[in-house]
Amino acid sequence: MTEVAIETDGLTKRYGSTVAVEDLDLTVTRDEIYGFLGPNGAGKSTTIGMLMDYVRPTEGSVRVLGCDPQDDVVEIHDRLGILPD
């Protein structure tokens, strides 16, 4: 069985009446390479921010390497690298 690296369920982020990410269900296994592609304003950076706990979701759940970013942020940051634009 392949382990899950990233899993979101109903992930949503709103800024007031603006919806940045809506109801995202995503599963990425450890043996996959996954890229975020889309136009400006599609929610790519917001999604990555929620995966890294830079931004808190309005609704839904996130798991990264089996951890909850809100509870295990240090462990996730120790295991992952990110270079935002």
C-alpha cells in the first residue's frame, strides 16, 4: 500500500466574501510528483500556505506526511522545504 503524503478533505479558505479555495479534496501519495498549475487567483499559493500552516483553513482538514499542520507544524517544517516565489 502506498503511503499518503498530502491529503485534504473539503479544504476551504475564505477572506470575507472572497473564496480563495473551495472544497478541495486532494490526495498525493509519496510516490507521486504533483504540481500546482493555474491562473492567478486560482488558490495555488493559498493551498500551499494551508499545507504549511502559514494560512489557517476556514473549513476542512489537512494532513501532511500523516501530521496535522496546525498541531505538528515544527515536524512538518523540519521535513519539508518550500521556496515561495
